[in-house]
Amino acid sequence: MSSANNHPDFLALILENKGIILKICALYCPDKHSREDLTQEIIYHLWRSGRSYDATYRFSTWMYRVALNVAISFYREGKRRRGDHSLSTLHLEIEDRSSDMSQEKERFAWLQACIQGLKEFDRALILLYFEEKSYREIAEILGLTETNVATKISRIKDKLKQCILNNKK
Amino acid sequence: MMEDLELSELWKQYNQKIERANILNLQSWVLHLQTFEYLQTEKAKSRLNAVSRWKKWVAALGVVWVLFLVFLIVNSLVWGKLFFVVSVAAILGFNIYAVIVYIRHTLLISEIDNSESLIEVQQKTAELKASTLQATRVLFLQTPFYCTFFWNFQWMRESPLSFWLIAFPVAVLFAIFSIWLYRNIHLRNANKKWFKLLFSGREWTSVIKSMEYLKEIEEYKKQL
């Protein structure tokens, strides 16, 4: 067992995988301001859970578990911006300012809205599926059986396709 | 119907958009993480930091109440105050139990290992939150003792009618009522009017939600 948060490169590892945090925050937190809170909370828990990091697993798998757990709890507690940020001078921009194509934006907004409409665990499942994680890895992250994961993913995909088509109409 | 490939393609484009944002914000993240590391090292020195201020207040209030009850008992240890001492001791017992359960669960929630599987972590958190209701059920059992602390042998001897026809039946009624509550405070009754009336407020709503969440998790695990 290696202690990740004592590792000099721990923050570099978070930095390297920050796309995971951005995606999870975007899917679990529609409100931009609360999203900054969630981002900070995820980083704090990653740092705090660092000692439980088992180096035999991929860092990203461990990071998905921590980040998704924090995001689901945050979402369930309906947390809102607290307004007492110790890090208020450093903004965590998670919006992409480079993309202004309205049609593209619209399509992404549909996809995001459809995923946000799913239940918490389903959101995690589809995110991991899109991230091309194996069923085994998804099962490990969620704590389900591989068969259960496969069935659920196929059902969620149908739901998503239907939702996107409905939005197009 | 949309194809799987189309859906994955849409995600890939969405992903690229996020990756672009990633590069744009790199500097901001580096600064944030450096400041964060410094602040959190200080903050994490006490595990109690993770516990909300409200929960700390409730626990502190519970400890003060327990100490007050101990003070009452210690200062009433005479034969003439037998009913008082026994009643307060019973109330003390229930309150010590509640305070211990509350503090233990609050600490356990703050110590849950988020690197375990999602189902496991969410289930543990919900179970601990829902257990607040368990502790409350037990606390209701103390109510009859609030009707007995003023009993005394002199009253029984000198005004048997008022004692046996009023004080005693009231205590029995409270005992029946508290046992009924103990048996009926359960998620299956969460939609009943008396239950909603008894457990209204933000803290209770979150406890009830946790109990419902537990049921959802169980169903999710089974669902194929």
C-alpha cells in the first residue's frame, strides 16, 4: 500500500487527471457556482483519502471512486454555494470559452441534460462506459456484478438515445 | 433510432470540449492546488473539522444535559427522593445512550472511506444517517419517567386517590404511548400524518431521505 497524499507527485497526479473531476462535476452539478464548491470538495477528499490509495490499482480508477462518491453525496445533500471560500481568489474555470458554435453547444447541452436526468448511480455507470472502462472495472467502481453492469448500461443507453431524440424533435 | 456509435461519438466530442477547457485552465488549477495543499494540511489536523457546526452543537448540548442530570442525582441521594433518583437515573441512561450513538455516528460518517465502491459508501452513509431515527425511538422510552420523578411515599399515603387515579394512570398512559412510538417509528410509517408532524424540519427530512435512499440502493443492487 502506498500513501498517495505523502507522495510528492500526488497533486501532479490530480492535475494530470483533472478531466475526471471536470466531467463528474458537470454531470452532477448543473449550477456553475455550486460546481466550484463540488470541485473543491472532491479535491479535498482525494487529498484526504490519499492514504487509502492502493498503488496496485490504476490511479484513475481510485480517483473515479472517490470523486463519484463525493459528487453523489454532494448532489444528494443538495449542497449550495456556501460563500465562505478560503480560495475565492482562485477561480476554477470549468467552462470552455473556445467553443462558440451554437449548434455544437446545443447538442452537448442535450447530452448533458439527458445524463443529468438519470439517477445518480446510472449517471456514474454511463460516464464510466463512455470513458471506455471495462465492465469489470465499472463493476469494481460501483460495487455491482459484471452482469448487472452490462444489463444496466444497455438500458441506460436506450434511455439516453430516446431522450436525445425527443430533444431534437 | 440513434445508434450506439452516434452516442459514443457525441460523448467523444463533448469530451474534447472538456479537454480543451482543461488546457485553458491549467495555470489556475496549479495555483489552486498549491494553495489548497497548504490550507488543508492545517485544516486536517483535527478529524472533528469534517463534522458540521450544527452536529457539534447538538452533541455539546447533549453532554451538558447529561452532566446536569448527573448533578441532580448526586445531590439527591436520600431515601425520601427515591422516585426522583430512579426516574432521573433512567432518563440519564437513555440520554447517555443517545449522546454516544450521535457522536459515534457523526464521527463515523466523517471517516467513511470514499475510495470504497459507490454502493458500499453510499449505503454506509445512508445507514449511519438513518440510525439517528433508531436513537430517537429509544429516547421516546424515557417519557414516562418525566411523570414519575415527583412521586413520593408520603403522597401515596396521604392522598391515595389523587395518586392512584391521576398520577399513576398518566404515567401508565405515557408508558403505553412511548412503547407504541418505539414500535411504530419506522420508514413504513413515514407517509403518515403523525410521523410527518413528529419529524418535521431539515435535519429530519435528511434522515427520512436517507432511509428511502437505503431502500433505493437495495433495489438497485437487485435490479437486473
